[in-house]
Amino acid sequence: MRTPTCDITTHERWFGAFTAPYLEEGPEHVGPVRLKIEHTHHVLSNARSIVDSEDFSPLVQRAALLAALYHDTGRFPQYRRWRTFSDPRSVNHALLGGRTLREAGALDDEPVEVRRLVLGAVVMHNRFRVPSGIPDDARTVTDVVRDADKLDIFRVMAPHLAPGAERDKVVVLHVEDAPGKWSPVIVADVLAGRVASYADLRYVNDFRLLLGTWVRDLRFPASRRMLAASGLVENILSALPASDDIARARTRILSDLADAARGRGGA
Ligand SMILES: [Fe+2]
């Protein structure tokens, strides 16, 4: 049974009512909107697994679950106005989410400390790096959301990155589908153990490699184990073309994955 701390059903209902109108904007828009609603449910479920595996305070537990539920609130108004999920082509969806939640009063009944932690994690969830020097609780809540989000992005992206798959431009962020091409800068990131940047994505292969750089970036052992157990990384890497550079990158990512299976990682 859920403790009162971890019972966020009122908020789950709020989120359902908030997203429902976005499903009514025409048949061609149902897919992308539903994708983000389902993504949210998976991220919340991943966050629960992480929270259950750690010894967080009740305050941090509740804030982490609410932040997971609300992390992509901005995706809905972003898609309504710009019909894309590409932030560089539109707006920073994390900031838009924070503003939307504040204006709608979604967290008004929560203690001020919970509200602060949730909004902080929502606006920081997509940063390339979380700023150093933020309080431990804020860092923990943000990292739960970031891990839970990344884990589900592997699930969402795997079918779209399969060889010969029908690629939805919105989902693959408009990158070019050129089977034999990749960007050396992304391979360099993989080999150096750095997280690759969305800003450097040009090709579908870059996206595959970028996801590979996330393996060592997951913070919590439970996240790393879930990713290793999913088989999704091997699946995504199997679609890369043959080349010496790519082979080296693949070996590096699979070695990170073997560490992840043991709950170890670089983050
Ligand atoms: Fe997001």
C-alpha cells in the first residue's frame, strides 16, 4: 500500500484533465500527444522504482514523484503552438512547463518546500548539466527525474531508431536519415566518456550514439540496472553501420553497459 507521502492520485487526475484537451485537436495530433502522456506514465513508474530503492526523506520522495509526473507539462503547450518537440525550433519546454504549472496552480496545495523542489526539477530536467552548488535535496529530486526520463527515452526511441523504421520527424527531432553517416564529434564524445549534446545531432546514427553516452550518466544504481536489464541499448546499437570508429564507440558503450548491469556507473 502507498504511504500518504507517495499517494499522488489527486495530481495524476489533475494531469489527466490538463492533457485531455490536447487529444482533441485533430487525428494527426493524437499520436504525438499520446506519446508524451504515455511517456509521463512510464517516467513516473521509473521514478517510483528509484524512490523505492533509495532511502530518501518523505519530502524528497513526494517531490520526486510529483516532479516526474509534471516534468514534461511544457510539451503540451509547446506542441500546440509549434507542432514540434524540438526546443531549438520552438521554446525551452522545461521553462514553459514550470510557468504553466505555476499559472495553473497545480502545486498550490503542496507545502512550499515540496513546491520549490518540484518546480526546480521540472525546469532543470532537460539541462545539459545540472548546475553545481544547488542544495542536496534539489539535486536528488532533479536526478531522479533525469534518470527516469532518460530510461524512458530509450524505450520511446528504440522502435523509431530501428533500421528501416518509419521515422516520425517530430519524434526523431528532424535529424537526417542517412544510414551511412554519423558525426565524428559524437563518436569523440562516446570515446571520451562525455554526454553528447542534442545540439550536435545531425543524423539518425548520431541519435543512436547519443543515447549510448547516457549509459554512464545515470546516477542511481536502480536506474542503471533497469537500463541494462531492458536490452534496449544493444538493440539501438545493432542498427549502427560498420566502421572502425563505430566499432570502437560500440565497444565503449557496451563496456559502460556491463558496468551498469552491476549497478556501477560514472555519474
Ligand atoms: Fe522533457
